[in-house]
Amino acid sequence: MNQSLLSAIYPILKTSFRLDFSQIGLITLVFQVTASLLQPFVGTFTDRKPMPYSLVAGMGFTLSGLLLLSVAPRYGVLLISAALIGMGSSIFHPESSRVARLASGGRHGLAQSLFQVGGNGGSALGPLLAAFIVVPNGQGSIAWFSAAALLGMTILWRVGNWYKAHMAERAKKKSGGAEAVERLPARKVAFAISILVVLIFSKYFYLASISSYYTFYLINKFHIPVRDAQLYLFLFLGSTAVGTFAGGPVGDRIGRKYVIWVSILGVLPFTLLLPYANLRWTAVLTVPIGLVIASAFSAILVYAQELVPGRVGMISGLFFGFAFGMGGIGAAVLGRLADMTSIGFVYHVCSFLPALGLLTAFLPDVEQSKGRRKNL
């Protein structure tokens, strides 16, 4: 919720600071790059030395970024605020993903979806709260959300205590002779990871066109007020929260590769129709787009964790980091493209990105391989 406030108030910042789309894209780029570059390193480090209270530190960076954003007097300070919020995300996600897996009871997809639906649900609330709080009260009202960050730090301290108490139990199980995990050949794993990275690119480049520019698209094409545009954005982000929850448990039951197939390639007909729709059908189409495309990440992440067992932090950091990085690069590139052409043209170009889901056909069947090894 706190992080989504940044993109939710873009129309306000654009007017107040007289920004163009390239500058809006650069804010997103700074946030997403700081939220992405550190994550693989944090994950690799915490694989070797878990740090339960790093969750609190991550939320502390987010709190600092929010407070600075509420009083930012010029564009450079906006960029520093975005960087602090992004750093909070990079510290938080690898270790929190490990906590979710530890608490899963073996249902890794369900746990990952529950973890991420909190994030997507908060992201959906951001534009709604911005519409009703920040728009009428101005930039300074962002500081009110620091209370939520402080509450989050208190909760995460308790989660850190729980995690610390369970680390000894996990170490005991390992020393007791846990069953060895047979790995796929390194070349096959690297090839599969490369395909997953391309799928993440297609998903988050497309999502960047919605999260950063959807309100501008609606205002420009249908001439609706800012508040109404943010409500439409809330509708899309709410559907992504629901879709996120579905991807994990469905993948636990039928296999994650099938979920990846449907969630990336299955959204293509809707994205192709979106640029030609009127306001009503634009709102209708964004619901299945959000539902379907959001189900991908949980399945992709758990699939990757199964490809590289024992490296939960590194894989989580890599994929969360790459996802955020693609979102940032996508926002910057698409902002520049919008300045050179139009917002409408951006949506025409992005509508073809889900076609990259065809690459799913080349992913190995990890679940079937695991079943064969168990039978042997």
C-alpha cells in the first residue's frame, strides 16, 4: 500500500512539478532499480546467514521514503524518496519470501500466493486511498501513511521473533539427515531460468503500461477526471490481487507449468482488444487481464525455487528484483515512447507482449520429474 502511493499520485506530481512523461518514467525507474538491484545480493547473503529482523529494517526505509516524499520541494528530492522506498522493498522481499515458504507446511504455491496477495491487495488500495486522501488534501497528506509503516514495523518485529525461534528447528532437521534433493542438469536449469526471465519481462513490461500510465491513458482518451481514473486503476489492481491468490494453490494441484501457460499466453486476446475498446469495455477488459496475468508470478517463483532447491533467498531476490527492474525499465522506456508518439500507441505496442508466453512450451516438467524420482 505504501509503495503504491508513489505511482498513484503521479497525476498530482505531474501537475505540481510540471513533469513530462519521461520524468514520470524516471521516478518509476529509480524506484524499481533500487528495489531490484539489491535483492539478489540480499537473498544470497541471507541464504548463508538468515536475518530475521531485516524485515523491520526494510519497512524502516519505506517509512523514511514516505516522509521525505510528503515534503519534497523539487524533482531531485522526489527521486531520492523513490530510491528509499525501493531500497525498503529490496531488503524486505527475499527474507519475507523465505518466511512464507517456511510457514507453508509444504504447500509452497499457496503460501507464496497468500504472501503476494497481501502486496497486490495493498497496491490496489494505494490509488483508492490516494483518490480520497491525497488528491483533496495535497502532497503533505502522504505523511499520514507513516502510521501504517510504523504498524508494519511492529508486526514484522513479531514475525522476526517467530522466524528466529524456528531457525534452530530447521537447522536440526538438516543435521538429522534430510533426504537429498536430486537436481536437474545445470545446463537445463539455466535454460529454464532464462525462459522464466523472458516471461517475467513480458508480464512486468505490460504491467508497467498499466500501473504507471493507465490513469493518463483514461484521462487522455476518455477525458475523465483524475479521481475517476484512479478508481478505474483500483479496479484493475483489485483484480490482480484476486488473480495472485489463485495462481499458487492451482499450481500446487495441477502443476505450475500449466498455470504459467494460461497466465501469460491466456491474457493475449484481452490485451489485443483493449486499445480498441470504449470506456466501459476498457474497464471490463482490465478485470480478466488483471486476474489472469497476476496468477503467473507465484507459479513462476515457486517453479524456479524447485529448479534450484536450497536457494530460496537467492531465487526470490533474483525474481522479485528482476520483476521490479523490468517494471522500472518498462516505465522509463514506455514514458519516452509516449512522449515521442502517444499514450494510445504505447498500449497498441504492449498488447503483443503476452505472445512471449509461447516460450512456456520449452520449460521442463519439474513436477513430473519429481514424481518419477519418488517412484524410483
